[in-house]
Amino acid sequence: MEQSKKRKLSEITNPTSESHQTKRLQTKPVGGSRLQEITNCLQADKQDGETCPICLCDLDTDVVQLGTCKHLFHRDCLEAQLGESDWLKCCVCQCIYGLMKGDMPPGEMKWRLLPTLRCEGYPDIGVWDVFYNFWDGTLKGVKYKGTKRRAYLPDCEEGKKVLALLIKAFERRITFSVGTSVTTGQKNVVVWNIHHKTSLDGGPSNYGYPDEEYFKRVQEELAQRGVVIESEDEVSKTITNSVGHRYFLI
């Protein structure tokens, strides 16, 4: 009896005990494929009683585990979702694998530092003026109406970080898309995909400052699309100087 108690205690306190090892998910590398290259997935054992989040069938054959979020799917289901794309989003947690790119129409993004302008709540620093321009055009056979938009960021560390992220988002063509305007109801127009501050003041209800949660919200929003800062010097390198320009013509 005493030995039995000691064995149970060992199983609880020692995660390397035999009983724990047998419960661990067994995985092994997947042979070279686009799916493996993009998601770093691993081949996994069949999962009794669990279903694939895509097809909702039992995970009883050809199961793979995504590299970062560790969610399990049928390999065929993920390969069908990936198709010819260079990126994949986990349908369970929205984790992005690969380089997500959108279908933003041709346009331009400009930014400049205005040292004498002020955002409410930031009385001692200048403002980054961000300007977007999209022309009327046709996308996937549908005619759309272009737009001009302006947004503002205070010249603080978080503001410059968000500016660098917005530049990356524009380069990946995910900042805007063609759709229906939430404010006007007009169809086939260029609309925001990422929240911007379009006023210097007036608070959140006026899409302006101050807004204590804005930097956190917009960074989370961008991270969900795979847009993150990857190195310490990336912000300064992306902004480059007090004036910048990105331009797309496709």
C-alpha cells in the first residue's frame, strides 16, 4: 500500500514519469510540402473523440498539428484551405502562418512629421500626418469608387511604432479593401480595414484623441493579420525620416 501511494505521488510531481509520457501527443516531422514550409506543422497521432475544426469529421487519419498554435486538423483540409496562397489563418484562434496579403486596390500612402501640430493629450510633441489616396478603378471585374483619407499619430514611441506597422500593412495591401461603407451604406467603395484616428481631438466618439486604449487596440488588430514589429530597429528603418511615401500600381 505504501509503495502504491509513493507511485501515485511520483506520477503527480514528476512529469517525466511513464504514465505522463504515454499521455503526451506524439508528433513527427511532415515531409517537405508548401503546407509544412508555411505552417511548420507536424504529423500527429489520431485523436480519439476529437474532430477536425474544418470538416468536423473525426481526427482518425492523417492528422497534423500547426507549428505555433498547436491546433489539430486533417492534412487534406489544411492543404485545401491553403490552396495556392502564401499564407494560412488558423480557423480556431486566427493565428497567421506565412505572409498575409490582401486585395487592396492600387493607391498611395504618404506620411510626414508636423512638429507644430498637436494631438489632444500630447501637448509637447508633434504629429505624424498620414495621407492615403485611391483612384476610381476596377477590381476583379467590379468598378469601385476611390477615396482620399487622412489620419494622425502623435510623435511618441507608441505612435511611431504604430506608424511603422501601418506602413507594413499598406505594403501587404491589407489596410483597405473594396466593400460597403459602414457610415454611408454605399457599395463598391474603398473602405478601412484597420482603425485609424482621423481627428486630432474629440476622443473615441470623434475618431480622435485622447484615447488611452487606441495604441493597444490597433496593435492587436494588426497582429491578428500577422503585422508585427520583428526587430528593435525596424521602426526607425521603416519610417526612415520625417517624410515617406509608398505607392502601388497594379
